[in-house]
Amino acid sequence: MITRVFSGIQPTGTLHIGNYFGAVRNWAAMQHDLECIICIVDYHAITIDVDPKTLRQASLNMAMDLIASGIDPEKTILFVQSDVPEHTELAWILGCVTSFGDLSRMTQFKDKSSREAFISSGLFTYPVLQAADILLYLADGVPVGEDQVQHLELSRRIARRFNSRFGETFPEPEPVVGKKGGRIMSLSDPTAKMSKSSGEAHYVGVMEAETSIRKKVRSAVTDMGLESGDAMSPGVANLFEILELSTEATGEADLVDTLRADFAAGTLMYSKLKDTVFEQLMEILRPIQQKRAKLEASGEVLELLRFGAEKAQTIAQDTIVQVRSVVGLGTANP
RNA sequence: AGGCCCGUAGCUCAGUUGGAAGAGCGUCCGACUCCAAAUCGGAAGGCCGGGGGUUCGAGCCCUCCCGGGCCUGCCA
């Protein structure tokens, strides 16, 4: 039985609808039944080149996006990672029970390092910090997408090795699967997951201006003309996916059925599909954008994050005291 | 600590004895499309890493600095 869930998200400055439908919305649903901890992972962000002038603001923006998207800072512990420096201490200690070979096998490192000119050792040990994030809170559940299962496996491995070496300390975190697959693909390249790093045309920002969103949806790749009865192309399937996820909340699910029937009959106009996707999407995004604007005007994020960091640190410090004790570190806690 | 190589458009790079800064990809606009993609047409985009020097003239030569890569060594 899972009781406490940890999630991290990088301070990329803004959320896109892939983040929203794939992760954030599930977190918002979970926070009513489970103890949720959501961390804006700025220590992770600095593993690749970042601009120090924008990092802090990116963290604050991400926090505001999350709250506007339904994360309730009263229910969920929401904070910025570096406000709780215990993360780094635990990462060091866990790094010492992590094998070099395990880290070398991480595919995401191989991926990212091949793209960077400067490869920091932090990029290499990133999964250790990720394990520390989870284990610091003794979280027993981690909402996880396809691409993160390998990292979670490593976290479990690290927890297991630590426990066997120093005594039962950490639960082995279980993957928590969201209720819906919710994997949204890039609009320009529907074979790749939606991400900000691929470029402007690839993603739709949750806080993006309506005119811009409309344009991006209209520009989505479809297909080169199908015979009726042909399988749906990845691009069209992706649009249907977005539509389905949107209408789930707007209560207009019959729109999807109608359009699907049109597709099956070979009479679907993609321009109509796109307009519908755009309209339904905006039904979801508009209230979020309004909430976000109010939040920004109020200037209360800093206070909310400080509140979150305090709650997080209370848990984190208990863990660190325990860890230092079983490992034999320091003189304060024999 | 020593040796070698690199830094030019958002990205990957070309740039001849020193003589008017370029290409591909990406971006923006247009044509074509039910809408898009692909394709075609057009446009924007640059402190040539930075300072100093040589020269009538420097992306190119000299020098120092900054940043990055590889190799060897030293310390922990």
C-alpha cells in the first residue's frame, strides 16, 4: 500500500501540455488521497549548462505553473530542491553505495552526454541524486513515465544495497502508474515525445497565448492522405489523444466519438479535428491561465515555497539524522 | 604541470598568399494542401570568444586572457 509519493520536475521555466496531461494532472488528482511531495529539481537542472540569471526565475515560474494547474500547496508539499540541502548530503552517501558500472549503463546519460560539449560528472551521477530525492522522504511510490523506469530501478537497487549494508532504512519505492497513458507526442514530429528542447513548434505551453496555441495546433503534422479503413497516422492519433484527454474534463466526450466515426468513415476533415482540439484544449487551459495570472500578481509564491520547504526539511532532517547514525558519520549522534 | 587541437548565424560547419563574411539544417513569410507534412519560392538572422598588436587592409598573422576537447604527468 503506497502512502507517500515523491515527484520531481525540472525548472524548465514553463509547463507544456505533455507535462500537464502526462504528470501534473495525475499529481493533482493524487494529492487528495496520498501524501504527495513535489520538488522543483534545480540541483538537477545544473547538470547541464544553465544561465544563472534565469534559473531562479525558472523555478518560481514552474512553481506558479504547478499551483495554477491544480497542485494545492496546502495538501501537497511543494518546494524547490536546493532549499532543502539535505538532498545533496544524501546523494553523496548514496553515491558511495552505487556502482560505477550501474551508472555507466544509464541510457539517458549516454543520450544527453552525446549532445553536450561539456560533460559534467554531475550529469553522470544524476541518477544518484534522483535516488536521494526519493529516499530522503522515505517515499514508497514514484509516478513514473516510460523513460524513467530505468532510473527508478536504480533507486530501488541503491535502497536495497544501502539497507543490506547498513540495516533496514529505506522503503523500496514502487512505480505508480497514472490512470491514463497520457503520453503526448510532439506536434511536428509525432514519433517523438513532446518536449520543449526540440523547439517551439513541437510543444504547446500551458500558459501560451491563445493565438499561438491555435497556430501550433493548426500546424500539427497529420498524414499524406489515407484510404478509408487505413490505420490512423501517429500525428492524427496524437491529436485524438489530446482531444480525449481534454474532453475527459470538459464533459464533451461525445465530440470524440463523432470525430472518430468520421475518421472511420473516411470523411474526417483534419481542419475540423484541429479546431475542435484547439477549442477543447482552451477550455482546460483558460482557467489555469487565469489562475496563474492572479497568482503572479499576488506575489505569494515565495511564501508558499518557503512553507513547502519547511515541511520537506522536517522530514528530510529526520532521515539524515538516521542515515548518519547507521553509517557512522559525524560525532553528534552516536 | 607539460604537449596538441578547437571557438564564425539558433545548431553543424566551410572560409584559398591577408583583399566586400558563406552553406546545410532550423526559424519567419508566401505558394501548394480540407488542415498540416513533404516540396518549391522568398526573407530575416553575425562584436568571426574577448583585449592588445602588426598591416593601407585581419575571420585569417603575433600576443595575452577566457572557454572547450584530447594526451602525458603530479597531488589528494
